[in-house]
Amino acid sequence: MNIMPYVIRGLATGGQFALVAIGYTMVYGILKLINFAHGDMFMVSGIMLIYMAGSTGAMPIFASIIIMVILTVILGYLIEKCAYAPLRTAPRMSSMISAIGVSYLLQNLVSYITGGLSKQYPEIPGLSTSVRFLGVKDKLSVFVSPVVAIVLMVVLVLVINHTKFGMSMRAVSKDFETSQLMGIKINRVISITFAIGAFLAAVGSLLYFSKNTGINHLAGSTPGIKAFIAAVVGGIGSIPGAVVGALIIGLVESLAKAFGLADFSDVISFALLIIILVFKPTGIFGEKVIDKV
Amino acid sequence: MSDIKNYEIKDFQHDSEHTQKEKLLEIKNLKVQFGGIKAVDGISIDMRPGRIVTLIGANGAGKSTTLRSIAGIIKPQEGEIIFQGENITGWSPDKIVSAGISMCPEGRKVFPNLTVLENLKIGAYLRKDKLDDDIEYVYSLFPRLKERHWQFAGTLSGGEQQMLAVGRALMSRPKLLMMDEPSLGLAPLVVKDIFEIIKTINQNGVSVLLVEQNANMALKVARWAYVLETGHITMEGRGEELLADESIKEAYLGKQKTK
Ligand SMILES: Nc1ncnc2c1ncn2[C@@H]1O[C@H](COP(=O)(O)OP(=O)(O)O)[C@@H](O)[C@H]1O
Ligand SMILES: [Mg+2]
């Protein structure tokens, strides 16, 4: 059996999950909140493209993609402003419940619009072209996914570690009040964090759905959960961790298929989560918990 | 208690040449409540430029709440905060930093995940100009920070973290530096150093509003002092006079009385 196609496809799915996982991990890093709506926002960005350029839309594909990315970023920003910002000083559990609420809201809204039916995702010229690489013949999107994820991760890490804005993000993630004393507008930093997460999810949705036949209002659940597991496995709060976690999960699930265990791929992901957390409770790249006095 | 009036008169005589305009900071009838608790209940403070003024009081008296209100972290229910003739009550923290007030918070609160140098830079977050001279100035006050500029702030000792917190607060080039219990949890020798630095900073032209439980040290460096008890100012006067006051000795200087 030739394992290579499975490896490539696993890394592709992993790269797509990674783009979603970064959103979970960044929001967690700054607000200590699991943004349960993130997977649904990913689905909404897919639906938006369908309505603009898919079976029900008539707009040119490239313009639609750009508008879809912008609208997803605005959606991410609005979710934070409406559902999380008002609860900034409330107990964290309130924000979590708000997040679950937004998740259902997005699902139901889309279900209302689509009538609960699956919609055909448009062909993305270029991404759907067949290419041959490393002896594997597949769509271009499969080969570019892990590359896109890793490149965006590197850019993001450089921005966070080497720019003034990145410094303010690191500060806000540790201490809101002291950041404010420095003159940092914490709401602005948080908004930008959500916007970045949404942008990456939009790119991820483009790569992920372009291989799919159709999507409905629940299409965000599975990638959402997988990306969340990836973020936890990698060490939630760590951006490289999210990417590594996602690549591992994508790879493991794809190899499971190679060995005829496709039906067990979810079980395998969760088992992996449990095993890693047993040995390293903070995840692969997880921060040591330093008690600061 | 009749002493309060005496002290007040003396200081105003001394400063009779000053006019209303020359007040740096004026707090009028400040009230802050948390739920039902009145943390600060109608306090008034006057501060002239160039001074070290201290606010002493026991744990829970409302000292931090007062400073956090001035910094714009907490919105007071009542009262006015006037800085250089401008009413800054209710301003956002970033506007207050730009106006020239900076704060060195209780418990130091350096960013442990930022390096020493980054902590200094983030203190100048709102500034757009070059920081080299200011960083050199902070290093000249605290040479240890220069040696450790690449280290994560979380790995510094308590005293070094306090130095960094003070340096960080200076990076915005404040006119008024507020310090919340800088001596908290530090060894006596380190406390002495910190107070020396406070004097130096003040001599270099920065006014200091110093909150302390360590009344002995604070009253020695402060020109004017306020005593805060459960949200009220119960006494005010010159530092050295309060230091000699019997009731202050008893309540706040217990250990030092025998010296
Ligand atoms: N965020 C808060 N929520 C509720 N109560 C608070 C809060 N901050 C301070 N307090 C209360 O206000 C009072 C004054 O606190 P604080 O200003 O921190 O005192 P100090 O700095 O003098 O020790 C205390 O009774 C404290 O419990
Ligand atoms: Mg305090």
C-alpha cells in the first residue's frame, strides 16, 4: 500500500484545521474563553461564498472570495462586540454560555436561510486543479493547505513577538488592568485578535470546503471540534501548538483511513486528546503554570 | 484632632504664594462604592507640583481604590479629579496616561512574559518618539535592569521587579507618578533603595503620590501626608509632624516607637 497520498491528505486536513485552531487558541490566550461560535463562523463563511458565487449566487468568484473574507472578519468582530465585550467583568462562565448561544444562533440563522438543505460549494478555479507532487495526484488545495497554515502561523508569531502591537497582545493576555495603566486600549487589542482569528477561519473555510461537495448549517461542527481538540493537544494559548496539534490530528485520522479504520477516526482523535493530556496536561506546547506572587 | 487644622494652616501659610492654578492634582469629595461597600467615602486631596505627597492607612482603607480612580481604571460614583486645572474624572486610562499621570501598581505587576526591555518599552506605549534616552535614564537609576534587559521579567527577584515597575512607570514621562505600596513584601535594605530612588525621581522634577502602609518610611520622604481610615481622611499634615504625632505613632508606627 502506498501511504504517501494519505500522509499528504492528512497534512492538508491538518492545515485546514490549523487555520481554525489558531482562532480558538488566540481567543483563549487573551480572554481565557473557548469561543464555541468559532466553528460556526467557519461554516457561515462557507455559506456566504455559496450565496455569492455558488449554486444560488451569480457574482464573480474572486470578488466573492474577497468579500467573503471581509464579511467573516466583520462577523468575528461583531460576535466579540455583541456577545463577549459586555460580559468582560462577568464570571467567565457567563461568556462561555454566551458563546454557546452565538453558536446556536448562527446555526439556526443559516438553517432558516437554507431551509436546512445542503448547498453546493462553488468550484474555486486554481484550488480545484489537479496536480502531481511527490508522486501523488490530487487537487492543488490539498498541497497548499499545510503550506498556507504554516506560513500564516510564522507570520503571526513574528508579529506577536516582534511588533509593538504584538507586545500589547502579550501584555493584555497576562493582565488587563496593568495593560490599561500602560495606555493600551484593551478592547481594541481584543477586537483585533478576533478579527485575525476570523480571517484565518475564512482562509481555512476556503481550503476546507473547496474539496467538499455540499455544506449545511452543521458543517462547522466537526471541523470546529477537531480544531478545538488540536488547540488543546498543542497546548491552548500557543499558536505553534495549535498548528502542530492540528497537523497531528489530520495525519492520524488520515492514517486511520489508510488502515481501514475510517469509521473510528473521531474515536482516535479523542483518544489522542486523552492520552496527550494524561501525560502532559497543558498540551504539547503548553505553558508551565508559573505562580507569580 | 484639632491638630488637623493647625497643620493645614501652616502648610497654606508656607505656600501662600501659590494660587489655585498651581495645584497639580485636586481631588474633591471622591466617592467610590463596590456594591454596597463604600471603599472611598468623600475624600479630598490637594497636591502641589514638585512634591512627594503620601497617603497612608491600614489594609482596606481605600488607598488603592483612590489611585485606581485617578488612573481611570475605576469610575467614581461622585466627586471630581482635577489635574493641572483640567477635570479628568471619567477619562479613559489611556487619556490619563497621555495627560501625564502614570501608576506603579500594588504588587508591581510587571509583565512576566515580556523581557525587562519590553516592559520598559510598553511603559512608553503611547509615545511615538525615540525611547533611547529614557531607557538609558531608567538604567542609570537601576543598573541591575540593564544587566538583565534580555531576561523575562517573571524571572526577576521581587526587588528587581519593583525597580522595573518604577522604571516602566517613568517611561511615559509622567508629571505625576503614583506608587501603590512600593515597599510591599521587600527586604528592608531594598525598601531603603527604593525610597532613595523615589527622592531622586522627585528631585528630577516628577511629583509623586505615594501610597504606603509603611508609614515610617513614607512620612520621612513626604512633604505632606494624608491618613486614610475606612474611606475617610482622618488626619493630614506635614510628613515630619505626623511622624511625631502620638496617635499616628500608636496606630501606624507601633514597631518604630521604641527606636
Ligand atoms: N473590585 C472590588 N470589588 C469589591 N470590593 C472592593 C474592590 N476593590 C476594593 N474593594 C474593597 O474596597 C475597600 C478598599 O480597598 P483598597 O482600596 O484596595 O484598600 P487599600 O489599598 O487601602 O488596602 C476594601 O474593603 C476592599 O475590600
Ligand atoms: Mg492597596
